[in-house]
Amino acid sequence: MVGADSLSGPLDPAADAGYPDAPPRMGFFTDTSVCIGCKACEVACKEWNGVPEDGLNLLGMSFDNTGALTANSWRHVAFIEQQAPTAVQAPGGDGVRWLMSSDVCKHCTHAACLDVCPTGALFRTEFGTVVVQADVCNGCGNCIPACPYGVIDQREGDGRAWKCTLCYDRIGDGLMPACATACPTESIQYGPLDELRERAERRVEHLREVGTEEARLYGHDPHDGVGGDGAFFLLLDEPEVYGLPPDPVVTTRDLPAMWRRAGMAAAGMAAAAVVAFLGGRP
């Protein structure tokens, strides 16, 4: 049933999807301040989920070899080279720093991809995550432009949509997702979302206390344009630097108002047609 917050605002997505006794919502907290760019997460994701190989050639602009999240890259480690802030420059260094971040599907509270899927291939799990059922997907592609983050992609030669499942098959058995298990620095942390948000707030406070004033959280706020993300990040610069939209909004948020306006317009046209017909009678 569509409620006041079903298309926007904070809510429990599992309960909204009809799970009466859902477990705590699970998710990812990615602390980019300790990411070393090893790409163990990319490899672990591919190995566990049987994702086809890709990104075997460097792109020629950094050590990034995948470029973006795609149907064949459900984790993407970005390498961003930039001038380091004075406060974090090492004595005698060259003034350059690397920002590294492992991007992934955000498992939005309000997932437009799920809203527009005509076959039910995309569904909400009891953990609040969003999963694609490949055997149900008909390759229509509606979900791709619906995603405010540009996460979902169609696989060439296949046509179906693919993305991170947050290792639904693993977490259902009490295991951690493959990427978080493989991460050597605990940059990728998995657990109950409420606990992760509290941990992230403490981490930001600590970083600012030691001089990293630019530390900030992204995707953690339940009152943002997607109702908060199930996979959120600690960043050391503006979201755009990492290739993330600064203010994402669920693309289906305004659907009720759009349908109301369309209905009013249709009613007005029908009324005008009736008046024109009756007015033209002798």
C-alpha cells in the first residue's frame, strides 16, 4: 500500500515491502580514509558472484582500470590524484595525495529501479537491500535511467540488468559480504545500518579532531532525496570529486503529483471536447 512516505522520506524499507518481522536493516559503511586501492573487494565480488572479467587494461588517466560501476563491475575502486590540503601534506613530500574509494550500489531506502521494474525482477529483501533476479529480468532497461546514481547496467550480449546484491546469499546464512570479508583495512564495513551510522559519526568526529576538517558523510541521512542509503560513505572531498551526485533524488518521488496533473489535464480536455460538441449543435 502506498503511504505518505512510500516514495520519499525516511522509513523502514523491509517493513514497507511487507516483511512483518524483518531483521535489522543491513548495509555498508565505506570509510574512504583508509582505502588503499588494493581492489581486493573487486576481485572477491567477481569470484563469489561469478561476475565476468573486465577492466584488464588501464584507462590511461589513473590506476583505475574499471572506470565505473557496470554490469561486470559491481564494485569499482576509484583512484583520484589531487593536490593535498596543506594540513595533510607530508614534510618533504610532493604535495600530492590519492583519494581512493570503493563504490557500490547504494541499496536506496527509496529505490526507483525497483519502482519502475515491470516484471518484479528487482525486489526488496528482508534485510532492506535491493536485489535483481536475473531469471525474471526481461531486459527492458527501465531501471537504468531510474537510478539516480547510475549504478545499474545491462550486460552486453545478455541484455539483462546486473548490480550488487549485497551478497544476499551470504548474509542470509549469517556471513559477511565477500567484499567486506576481503577488505584488509576494514574500509568496507558491514553490519546493522543503525550501528554503522553511529560508528561513522564517531569516525568523522575523530578525523576532524586530528586535523582532517574535510571529512564528511555521504548517503547516511534518512531525510535526503532517497531516504538515506543502505551503503553510505565517509569522503575526504566533495561528492563530485568521487563521481557521486551531490544531491541525489529518487526519480519516482514526484509520480503521484505527475499523475494527478495528468488526470486533471485529461479531465479538462474531455470537458472542453464535450462543451465544443454541445456548442456546435443547432
